[in-house]
Amino acid sequence: MPHKIGFVVVSSSGHEDGFSARELMIHAPTVSGWRSPRFCQFPQEIVLQMVERCRIRKLQLLAHQYMISSKIEFYISENLPEYFAPYQAERFRRLGYVSLCDNEKTGCKARELKSVYVDAVGQFLKLIFHQNHVNKYNIYNQVALVAINIIGDPADFSDESNTASREKLIDHYLGHNSEDPALEGSYARKSDYISPLDDLAFDMYQDPEVAQIIRKLDERKREAVQKERYDYAKKLKQAIADLQKVGERLGRYEVEKRCAVEKEDYDLAKEKKQQMEQYRAEVYEQLELHSLLDAELIRRPLDLPLQPLAHSGSPRHQKPGPSLPQLEEKGTESQFAEPFLQEKPSSYSLTISPQHSAVDQLLPATDPHPKMNAEPLPYDERPLPAIRKHHGEAVVELEMSDANISSARRGGMSGEPEPLTEKALREASSAIDVLGETLVAGAYSKTWSYREDALLALYKKLMEIPVGTPKEDLKNTLRASIFLVRRAIKDIVTSVFQASLKLLKMIITQYIPKHKLIKLETAHCVERTIPVLLTRTGDSSARVRVTAANFIQEMALFKEVKSLQIIPSYLVQPLKANSSVHLAMSQMDLLARLLKDLGTGSSGFTVDNVMKFSVSALEHRVYEVRETAVRIILDMYRQHQASALAYLPPDDSNTRKNILYKTIFDGFAKIDGRPTEAEMKAQRKAATEEAEKQKKEEIKALQGQLAALKEIQAEVEEKESDAVKPKNQDTQGVKAAPGEALGIPDEHYLDNLCIFCGERSESFTEEGLDLHYWKHCLMLTRCDHCKQVVEISSLTEHLLTECDKKDGFGKCFRCSEAVLKEELPRHIKNKGCNPAKPEKLANRCPLCHENFTPGEEAWKAHLMGPAGCTMNLRKTHVLQKAPALQPGEGQCTERVQSSPPFPLTQKSIPSRATWQDPIPLKKKKKKSPSLSLVFWFLSKQANHIV
């Protein structure tokens, strides 16, 4: 993997006092770099020796803001001659040259960072600087170079080809396409991947001490990933991001302090120094609290002697490099022996929260020095800090905003862009015929300022086209403009991208209406640009993503575009499995926003395409995408309840095992005003606890009755044994009185008696009772779904919990009755059911749906009485057959379970025993069996309740 290569300066053709070429060996926000002598002879030359023989992949040059060379040439060599002569170029192989901008458009206020991609092997690099650009600030005709960065691989690294082939094989099985722009920069393990920490812009922004800590944490992060400690790696990633903000702030303070020293404003310099020390101490204190700060890491790199830059994170630099000659200035070789950043392994762990880290809390809420958010920009386009002098006065140029850059270029293009290549001529031939070669050449230029100026010039040209121009010329101009706009939308430079959006908006909202072109031209503009705009919503830069998404939303609401219904059709296309995370999240967010703005009526969005897209997005690997899909589905349910349900699986226990569907169905319940599943479980739990409490109380009461009867039985047996005349009437009367007073039934009292309705009949044999239960008993009914005989009072509970078809029933939260699930939404929506009262206040009849007096006896009066339930179909038939009870006789409503040939549920067993009037004992010889029967009956009932 390419990384930063350390180097030393072997020689230079000359330098101004205080601006030696050895300054190029240090990268920091306050470095001044190399500067040629005043009124020097050109060309000027610098020779660098790298720490080892390597294959150079990338060169980065940071030019001065006004001491700018017109051209810089590059030469490479394997070794130097025995007697080194600076101008023996024949021993060097020429790589090429780069041209630098004259910087007039920015008023000489910004530095140019030039990146050159090469592929050359060697150990010595020579730079030749040609004549300087002339400007009013460069009064001594000097050239300067602030910093140079070399990125490459050791030339003897033999595993490179194997690594590349292995990465290609991994990509093949993962389905990644290396040419897919959405995946650009998303896979950091590729053999040609260059770490952002090796980029020159990183060191020129960061405080050197903080940069040292960041590189160490990045090394730990890579080790954590290799060991699959992903949580730890995630925390390290957040800590690195936070420290980058700290390093940039400290770097800015250092620049301000240096500027104050040059102005001899020592009070301000002291204030900046104290501010830096206090801020640094607070940050380090927080890092120590999180076990992140290693005392061995904190070394001041600028306090060390000048030495070659070393790549701290690369294992290939563990061995010491060869000793390097020092031909420019005298010094000991020990200065170059130790690495630039000395670090020791540490086992500290990081516990900073990814959401709110300690470093975030240290950043001030307001910054007296506003700056542009340069993090999302590509490194080649980020403005860099600069220090320059204007006629003896030091002026600090930290950063330059987009507004200043744009305002500096409004005068149009100055100079000429490079000629078009043959490929560009063929590709843009139609646009050249309409717009001219000069404008198209600017749009194709390698210099981003020419590309932006070309778009602004095209904007001005389109605005100035007069009304009445032939339609054919207008169409050709529009199509040529859209061709350049489509190309500019793909541009990596933010200002060029924003200029393309401005031009596209003008074409759609002003150019087409002004010249009254047909809708076909508007459709052409949208169809050619919307796919590229959607791709930019997945860009690695957050600012580009937000800008692209906002423009798509704005464009969809244009009255010229809204009627075409083109953009919604692109947003509901299924997400690709290998699409980037940012692209999927942006598409879902755009869909949610435009659904609120456009709705589903004549907008391109329909219930069908939105629901199909959202349901498929529930399977996406990214949590944010799934969460947005759930939100869209809930919004669709609010507007189209019945239609939206057709695209979802049934609401059953298997479906609710998926947490997403459980969330969706709970959301439906809240929208409908129904209790959610969790709320229903809580209600059922409370009801169960109440029932258990009642059972315990009933068991306790029955046990007390059983103990009292045992005492009475013992007294009776004792009196019978003491009687001398067993047939004495007085004795019998004494014995009979307690029995009649206590209401003890005869051992054959329960024969021929229905334990549910209390009806007695001679035909109630075992078979007769079965027939009575099956067809005639007023307290029972047959379930129409499972054909079981159940009590009418427990019919609702049977349908919800015991019936074979219980999964097909749901409970209405208003009337508390069981309703078929397919009819439940309509039942709830109609609101025609009679609301149920709490169980303690009233019983609820499932036949006539009426509330009546609570208690078990009230059920018998309601189901059997003439003024009771009107929907009990057995009432008329049974009342005609029911015999009247004899006066003075009581009824035992205690129910026992029979064993009929047809199924009976456990709900047929009553919940408790209720005794009415005392039942007189018939005068028989044996009285003890009657008490035994009572004991057996009560104990049987208690065991059943338990």
C-alpha cells in the first residue's frame, strides 16, 4: 500500500537567508519552506534523497501564494555520480513537468496544492524550477516551495502483485466493481489505497504533536480490525475524528502566534501561547480519563533536529534506512538515525463514546475566527494556511471561503485553457459546433477554475440569447449545454459542481419558459441529469451529498418538472445490493421528503410503487435505511389503510418475530387508537393476577367450610354412639335439626340434576344429561368453529384462547368481544358496538351484547329468565320442559364435570361453589354418608380450583 516516503535534501542551487531547502523536510502549519535567492538565475534546482529505493506513486507540491514558478520539472535517478555535480542531468531520467497557476484570480491569497501521479523507481529526485510568474507582490522575482510530499512503495516489496491479485479476487466474490464511482474510496484495503494521514494537506493543517497521536491511534485501529475487535475500532475511529478537529484548531493558534511575533505584538503572542497550552492540557486530561493518552506519544516533533519524514504506521519502515549524505549543511549523521516520530507499543484502550466524545465537549461553542468546513472537500481542493508579507507587514491568510473565491472570478476567464485532446474533440464535437471550442475547452480543462469559469460564461450566454431566436438553434444550444452540465455534475471540485447546478436550474426555470420550448426539452434536461445527481447523493463528501439531495428535491417541485413525474419514478427503483451506504440512505431520505411534498395523487408516486419499494428496503443491511422504510410505511398507512395492508404479511405471531414488522403493526395500532401488543399483554397479565387472587380466596373459604363440617360430623357421631334408643323420636329430632339447619344434602341429592341450569328430571341419567348438555341446557352453547360445548358466560374467552380457530379472532378494545380478524378493522372503524363495562361492575353477554348485573346468579337470571337474553335460541324450548321447583326446596348451583361423548372444555367447570337456601336432609337411617358426600364434594371443588 503506498505511504509517505521520508527524504533528506541533498543539495539546492541556493536559498534566501532563513528559507533553506531543509525546511522542506518538516510538514507543519507554520513551516516557511524553501525560497530561492533574490534576483536569482533560472532554473533553480533541488535534489532529494529518499530513505530507500522506492517506486514513487504520487508527488504533492504546495506552492507559495505569490512566489510561483511557471513550471517545475521532475527527474529521477537510482544513484548519484562519484563526484556529485548539480547540473549533470544526464544521470537523471526526466519524468515530466507541471505548470502552476499564476494565482491572479485569488489575488495571490491562496496556495496551490498540486498532486502529480507518477510511476517511477529510484532513490534520488531532482526538481527544477523555471522562471517565476510576475505579480506586484513578488518584487525580487523569486520562486518558492512551501512543502513537498512523496508517496510510494519500497521497490523491493515482492508481495505487491500477490496482494493486488488477492484484493481483486475478494472484490470478485463480493460483487464489487472497481470502476463503480459510488464505491470510489470506500474500500481502504486496496493495494493502491493512500491513507488520508499520509496526505500533505493533513500535516499542513494539524498540530504536529496531535498528528503524532492520531497516527498512533490509526495504527491501533488497524490492529483492532485485524483482530476483529470492531467495537474498539469504532471508538478509535471516532477519537481520531475528534482529535483532527483539535489538531486543526491548535495549528491555527500556532499560525496566529507566529504572525503576532512577526508583528512584534508580544502580548497577543503570549495570549495565543497560553490559549494553546490551556486547550492542549484540557484535551490531554480528557484523553487520560479515557485511558487513551500514552505519555510516550507526546513528543514535540518541532523540538527535534531536522530529520527525514518517516511513515509511522507502515511496518516496512521498522528497519533503519541507509545513511544519507549531507552535502548542503554540516551536521552529524546521528540527527538522521532516529525516526521522526518515535512511538512505543501501548495497551491502552479507548472508551470514548462515538456520539458525544470528550473532545467534542472541549470545543468552544463559538469561534472568533470563522473558517470553512474543509473536511468534506477532496484533499487536492482544500485551502491551506499561508503566511505572507506585504511591504514589510505580515498578513495571515488562513483560509479562503467559497464566496471570496467566487467573487474574485466574476470578471471572466483570464488566459487560455489547454487545447482539447483528440478524445475530447470526438466526445464534444456536437457541443463545439454550437458553443465554440474555447468555451468547451474551458469546460474540459484540467484546471478547476477554468471549468468553473466556462460554466459561468455559458450561464451568461444563455441569459443573453434574445427572444425570437429560431427554435432549432435554441434546442441545439440547450442540448449542448446539458451535455456540459452533465459532465460538470460529476466534477470532484465543489465549486464546479455548484456552478453546474446553478446553470441547470436556470435552464429549466428561465431559459425554457422564456423561449417557450416544449415539455420534451424539459424532460430531456431532467432525464440526462437526474441519474448523475442521484449518484452524487452517495458521494463521500457530506456537503456534496446534502447539496445534491436538496437540489433534487427543489427540482422535483419546479412546476415545469412536477407535471412530468420523472423524478419519483427514479426514487422508487429498488436499491442495489452493492450500492454504497450513503447512496441508499440519500435515496430513502429523498423519497420520504418528496412524499410529504407531492403525495400519491398524480405525482408519480403511487401506493403500489411506494409500498413495494419500502417493503423491499426493510431487508437492507443498513439500519438507517430500514428505519426510514418503516417511517414511510406508517405514513402510507395513515393515508391508505386498506391498500397499504395488502403489501404486508398477516399480523400473526410468526410475523411479529421480526422486530421491524412488530414495530410496524404496533404503529398501525397507535394510528387506529388500539392498544398495542405490549399493552394487551399487560392487561392480560393484570387480569390473570386478579383471577389467581380470587382463586386463593375461594380455596381458603372452602377449606374453612370443610373444617367446620368435620367438626359437626364428629359431634353427630358422638351423639349417635351415646344414644340408648336409636329409634327415639326425640333423639332423631335432635339429630335431624342440626342437619336441616346446616343444609346438608342427601347422598343422592345430585342425581338427575343439571349442575348448570339447576333443572331436575327423571330422564337425566348419564346419557340423558349428555343429551341435555348437548341440545337443551340454557346455560350452555356449542362453538360454531370447533363444535365444543361451552358455557355462554365463557364463550368470548374460549374463542380467544382455547378454540381451534383462535388465531382467526381478535379482541375489540371497545366491547371486549371476539371478532374475526378480517372483520376487526371495519368493526373498530364503524364504532357501532356497545362498549363493555369493567368486570366488577357488569357481566357482558356474548349473544345479545348487553351489560347486566355482575355475579354468577345474574347469568342464570339473564339466560333463563323471560326478561333476559333475547338471543338465547334454547330458551323457548327448554322453558316449556323445565319443571317447577317444589316449595321449600333449595338449589345447589355447584357444578361438577361430566364425561359426555362430545368435547367439553375446562371452562365448563364453574369457578366457585355457591350455596343457596339450606337443603333439608331426607329422613333415612344412615346420616353419615350424607356428610361424607359433602366432604368429598368440597374437597373435589377445592382441588379443582387449585
